[in-house]
Amino acid sequence: MFRRPQFLLCLCLPTLVAAAPYTPTDDTQVLERVPARSSDPRARELHALRQQLRQDPQNLALAVRLAQRYYDEVAAQGDPRYIGQAQAALQPWLGLSDPPPPVRLLRAILLQFDHRFDEALADLDAVLRAAPDHVEAGAWRTAILMVRADYEGARASCRQLAPFTTPLSAAACAAQVDAATGRAATAAASLRAALRDHPQASAPERLWSLTRLAEIEERRGDAAAAEAAFREAQALGLPDVYLQAAHADFLLDQGRAAEVLVLLQGRGRADVLLLRLALAAKATGDAGAAAHAAELRARFDAARQRGDTSHRKEESRFALAIEGDVPRALALARENWVEQREAADARILLEAALAARDADAAAPVLRWLEATGFESTVLRALAARVRELR
Amino acid sequence: MPARDVWTRWRRALLLAAALALWAAAGWAHKPSDSYLSLTVADATASGRWDIALRDLDLALALDADGDGLITWGELRARHGEIAAYAGARLAITADGEPCTLEIGAQQVDDHTDGTYTVLPLRVTCPRPPVVLGLAYTLFAELDPQHRGLLQLGTPAGTRAAILGPLAPLQRFELGHGGAWEQFAAYLRDGVWHIWIGFDHILFLLSLLLPAVGLWAARRWRPVERFASAFWDVLRIVTSFTVAHSVTLSLATLGFVSLPSRLVESAIAASVVVAALNNVWPLFLGRRWLMAFAFGLVHGFGFASVLAELGLPQGTLALALVGFNVGVELGQLAIVLVFLPLAWAVRRSWFYRRAVLLGGSLAIAALAAVWLAERVFEVKLLPW
């Protein structure tokens, strides 16, 4: 009778924070998994590039290629270690006041990972001044303006990009701005049409456009259309953390948490996905709920210890939905809103304000909804409940 | 035009990748690379452990020997010696400026939130019980500048936490018990050390001092006849330099003046070029003390940035400033005390008047010109 709880404890220990150090007894025991250089072509390519750059660290073309590959890995796996490794590859040029344009673009991306949006925009503007047709710089610039809820700026940015990019990308760029400014129905229709008219578009481009479409449909409250777009995006088979997180959020809202556990199985290394796993496990009463929560708590603690504040949105959601720590959730959501103003940022602030019964705290979001005409059934419903608090 | 070429190729690749990156700006939660370093200090020794992620070590040392994506205990165990050497070379501990020895014991493993770590047991032996414990942490600095070492430092006064990493590779921790004198002494030692390793300062000073024992005038070598006059010349130059750099070191450290470091570093390099060339084509031979004063003001800003990097203690700022400054002067004095008798002894030789004064000055000017180019254009030309 005494055996069982101990046995259970042993099962969850490995996922908890720093237990006691131990000495494995078996040489074949697997301690860690890393990208397999012998079988995984992506890992082999990265390894080869790294070796070449080590021989020739001043080789700009090589450094840029390696950094770009690292960014791809960040998008695919959500592992921020690659950001630091990209920074290392670019180190000889990063401190320059006017680095070569490819480095300047990559530096802007590094800066925005750190939420240093002003500096990132300054770099992107410099790249675009030299080359107005620079699609990727324009794309990043638009993305940052969207995060900061500068929709007029984003619209102008999309317009400048349009002649230089593909019709599908141009349509998706415009649609995301339109959907944020009271024209969600036309935005969805035109994006769907663009997807239909350009079936030959590349898989990453379709993935991006479909994810945007799914989000717009979800906000409009058309769950069936959102579901279809998410499925079509998943069917492309590309690893993409953002898509997984958005899809998981959709399923959680639909009360389909069990599907999230399947969708994200084994993807917990990315913090954003571990958060969704923890939320789904809690909703379904899954046995792993406590372990997921403990691991996430430990990661937030570790991030705080290293002075990192770029994860406030996720931590606020964690504090509210899992820890039930309303004051902390509200404080984090308010700080986050100062920096980032997308639908998810608005939502966590409304939810935390509701839980705290503090309508004033949500006032900035209410003003933002008024001013932009941002369409979202969920946000509008939450906002109505906040107004009732008064 | 290689740069242009790179840019064109890069642009072509971009049009394909175009807009797919758009969303990354939304940002994700981070669990980047961290190591966990805990140390407890007791008298002249410290003990603790250092947990380093296997994934990070794999990047540095390719732990996954067979490349199958799995790091086994056997693979790890075989590399324990290399790991200890690698890590040990990237953590330097000092007690009041003097190096401590670091022993790394038998490694174990432990699980953290983002994977398995190797655990290095540490034993630190210092030449004295540290008043100021210095930690120079450079682990993975060249592989991942976002790597951090999360330090828990146990002291008799309680536990302290700090973040180690490339942003502040050298950190100092006052362990409380030391009196004002010990702190002063610690900064003094740093001051001495930094003038000795600050080659641009030394070369500037030497360039000014070289003609103190003799000079070329009207194509003739005129050695100085009386030691006293060489001595006063040196004293005047050293004093001017000292007064000038003490003024700006103090003003900058106390926060009254601040200059961009690129400007300061470039001006320091330029001062070395001018001082050295002045020995070959004299412009102001008898007024070298004025040059020492004018450029000394610039060098003071350079010292101030070194002092700022060392970390300034709250509350005892003046003590640190004076200690560091006195240290710089003593270090400088030591250099002069070695230089002057030697130069005096050989001043009549061909070696001194040709090889040292002319050849040496030209070599110094050339080296400093490269530094100047590096600092102005922010490029790396020299391998060190």
C-alpha cells in the first residue's frame, strides 16, 4: 500500500526542477536528445555550415546563411537557443553603426525577439531606404507595426510591399490589416479568393496565409471556416510553432482540449506550446497536468532569474488559468499591453480584469476596441462583461 | 565587390522566403541557454556546483559522438575530462584581484526544466579569504551571446543572486566583512593591473618618455648630459598625464561627463600615433608635457570605462575611484622606474638612438594607426 504513491512520485520527478544530482549506472542510458547529425538533413546542414563558419568566421555570406537557417529553426521549433547562436554567427558585424544590409535585417529580427521594437524598426527602415523593394524587411516592418496596433502604418507598409511580392502575400498582408480595422468579412473573402486563385504558391506562403485566414474567421465567430483553414494549414506538414499555438487556442476555446493533448504531444520544449499543453491537461483532468504546470512554473522562474521579461503574456495566462493568482495575472497582462497589442494581448488583459473585477484596468483595451473597430466576437463579449462591472 | 555580390544573392533567396516570417514578431516565451552556478564561500575556499546543459555542451564539443541524436551516459562519461577543461577555462575566480584555483570533481547529471545537465562539483581555493570575490564568466560567450550563468552566491552575510554573461563578463561581489582598506586595496590592484595590460596607455607614455634621455636635433644625436634634467623631464610628463587623466576619470565615474566610447577609443589611438611620430618628426619636443596633459584628458575617459566594467560599489564609490586611480599611478610609476634607468644606461648607443627611438617610435605609430582604423571604422584588422 505504501509503494504506490512513491512509484507515482518517481514518474513525475524527471520533469520537475533540479532534483538531486545522480550518477547513471547504465552507459546506454539516454540522457538528452539533440538534432541527429547522422540522419536529419536539417541538422546535418546546420552542422556543416557551423563547421565552415568556424574555419572562416569573417565570411559574411556564410554567416548570413547560417543565421537565416537558425531563424528557420526558431520558427519551426520555438527553441530560442537558436536566436543566440544566430547572434554569435553575426557577431563581427552586429556592433557596427551601419552593418551590411543582410546583417542589418537579421539584427532587426534579433532586436524584435527581445521586444526592442523601436530599434528593430530603425534598422528595417534603414534597409528599406537603401532598397525599397526589400520584401522581407517590409514584411517584418509590417509585423511589428501590427503588434503595436499601428494599423495605418501597417496598411501603408503592405501597400509599399505589394508590387514586389506575390499576389497571395500581398492579399494576406492587406487582409490582416483590414480584419483589424472593421472589415473582417471582406478581408476573409478576399484572402480566401487569393488562396483559391494561387494554388501554385509555395507551401510556407500558403501556411502563413491560411493561418491568417483561420485567425480572422475565428475572430468573426465562424468556427467551421476557421477549423477548415487550420486543417488545411496543418495538412501542409510544415513544422511551425505559431500555427500549433493558434490551432491549440482555437480548440481550447471550442472545448476540445483533449484534441490539443494529441496535437501537441511531445512538443512541450517550446514554452508557448507547453502552456497550451498545461491548459489542455488541466481542462481534461489529464494525469500530466501537475507535471506540465510545475515545469512551466520552473521555466518562468528561470526566465525571471535571468532578467527576461519577454514572456509576460504567457505568464499572465498561466497565472490566471492554472495558478489562480489573479493580481499577478492582471499585473503581467497590463505590463504586456504596453508593449504588445494584438488580439491575444487584449484578451488576457480583459480576462484578468474580469477576474479581478477591475474595469479600470481594462480601459486601455476598451479604448483600443473602440478606436480600431477590431472585430472579434470573443473580445467584444469580454468587453461587454467588463463594462457591466462598472 | 564581394559585399554587393552577397547582397544580390541574398535578395534573390529572400523573394522566395518573403513574407513567411511575418508573425515571429508576436514573440514567444523563452527558455534560452542558462547554466546554474552555485558557490558558497567560507574563508579562503569556496565550494559549490555548476550545472551546464548537455545540449549546449553538444554544440561546443559534439557530445553526440555517433550523431544519432541521442546523448548517452557512455558518450557523456567518455568526455568528462574535456568538459571539465572546457568549462574550467571559462570561469576565472579571484580573491581581491588575485587568482584562485578551481578544481572540478567527478561529474553527475541532473534534470532541469529544459533537459539534462551535467553537474560539475566545484572546489575553489584562494590565496586569501576574499573581501571582494571576482568572477569572470565566459562560458559559451562565442557560441551563444544570449547564454547566461545564473549565480547563487552563498556568503556569511546571506545568499545573493546574479546574472553572469557577455553583458557583464566580469563581476565583483563584496563579501561584507572587508573593511574600507581591503576594498581600497582590491581596486588598487585592479588599477595596477589595467595600466599593465592597457597597451595603448603604456605605448603613449613610453612614446613621450623616449626622448627624455636624448634627442635628435639638426641631424645630430644629443644625449642628455645630466641625469637630473632627464629625471625632471620625465617627472613633468608623468605628472601632467596623471593630473589630466585623474580629472577626467573622476568626472566620468561620478557621472558629470560622458563621451561615446568609440570616440574616446579612437582619440586614444590617435594620441599614440601623434606621440610616436613626434619622436621622428619633432613638433613639440620641449612641450611634451603639454601633450601629455591634453591627451591625458582623453585617456582618463578610457580608464573610466574600465572602472565602470569592474562594477562600482554603491556607497563606497569614492573609495573605489581613489583606489583604482592610485593603482593606475603606481602601475605607471613601476613602468617609469624600469624605463628610466635602462634608457639612461643605453642612451648613447646606436641601439637606443636608432632602433629604439626611431624604429620603435615608427613601429608604435604603425600599430596605433591600425588601432585607429579599427576603432574609427569599427573593423577588426589585427588577430588579437
